[in-house]
Amino acid sequence: MKRIGLISDTHGYIHPRVFSFFSNCDEIWHAGDIGNIETLDKLQKFKPTRAVYGNIDGGSLRQELNEFELFNIEGLKVIIIHIGGYPGRYSQKGRELIQTHKPGLFISGHSHILKVIADRKNNLLHINPGASGNSGIHKLITITKFIIDAGNISELEVFEIKRKFN
């Protein structure tokens, strides 16, 4: 059993309450648009972190991270990509990854919109944790956490707080 904290679109900012929300997590997964290497370092010092780069992430993050991650954990195949779309509207790369690797969990970011959607056609769960940074169109900061055990996802929780606009 693994407890996973899922975050995306930090754009260089981590809300202080993220750390308490993720305190019981075994790993943190970041679905891109991290913003800078310092933000990634903060997460990595807090918990083991898997991350992908997003469209705003520059050289140092692109040298350290991949466009997508594909891995198995607790009996579940997972794909994380920043621009992946969602059921019925996957990006071309997202569609190709799903068709080739047949994951049980497909995670993307980019839209700044929290989505949890069962994709029955592809037999997977799609999660986009929304945005947790202070840049973008979103009005709420959102992140999620969940448990993966024996290939099943359970106890999905959402943290949301009103974003402060500068």
C-alpha cells in the first residue's frame, strides 16, 4: 500500500498547507509546470518525488525530468504527463501512450482544472489535480491524495483553498 500526494502547475509556488496535507504520503507526484528547480528541490527534500516537466519548465528541469513517466506501483500501471488531455479529449501524445501502454491510471496537468474521470473505454482512471500555484486562470488551489493498494485506487481526497491574487 502506498499513499500518494498528487500536485501540478505549481509555477514556482507551493502553498504552505500542501506539506501538512501530504504529511502522511509515501510519495509525491508532480504533473508538470513546476516553475523552477528550487520548487522541485523542496518537494524532493520533503518526500520521494516523481515528476515530469511541463510547457513552462526550462532547461534545468528539462535536463532533470522526462516529458512523461511510465511505471508500475502496487500492481498499477501509471502514466504521468503534463499535457495529456482527458477522456474524450486526449492529446495526441496522451492517446498514443494510453494505446501503447494501457495504464490503469493516467495523470495529466496543464488545464488548471481538477478532474477525476473514469475512462471506461480505455479501462483507466484519469486524474488532473488542478493547479496549486499562484499563476494562471484558476480561482482555487487544488491538490489530491489517494491510496494505491493491490492495483486499486481508494480514499481519494481533495484539498482546495481560495487562491490569493497578487
